[in-house]
Amino acid sequence: MGYNMKRTIKISYGWKCENFKKIPEPLAEALEETAMERIKLMMDQGYTSGQLLDTVNIDVPGHRTPEDGWDCQGWFDIEKK
């Protein structure tokens, strides 16, 4: 028995953080978790795009962590086909 409906959903997101041209892996992992949680919440509310914000207080080797953590901002977009 075959399916008579198929939908592909593509989720894109990006981040930028103060003081980094390339976000180090420990920080990137924390931001990925934040992005997935926020995107799911916003999808449940009917949004297909939006802003991501997080302040991550995590140690990044070779960098001095700001007192209040790393301020990061981003975006997401959901494309349905």
C-alpha cells in the first residue's frame, strides 16, 4: 500500500555570536539545541520564520568567556514542498 501524501519540510537556521567569525564547536552544539527548541515552539504557534536569540554561558577553549555569557543572534526559515 503506497502513500497518497508526501511533504518535505526544510528547516534552515543560522547564528552569529560576538567575537567569532566561526563559532567554536562547544558553543555551536549549545546553539543547535536552542535553535531546535525555539523552532519547534514557534512552529507549534504557526510561524514559518523568525529570530533566534540566546546568551550562552559556556567555556570556549582559548577564549575568555564574557561575564554574562556569549550573546548570539540568528534566524530560522521553514520551507514546505
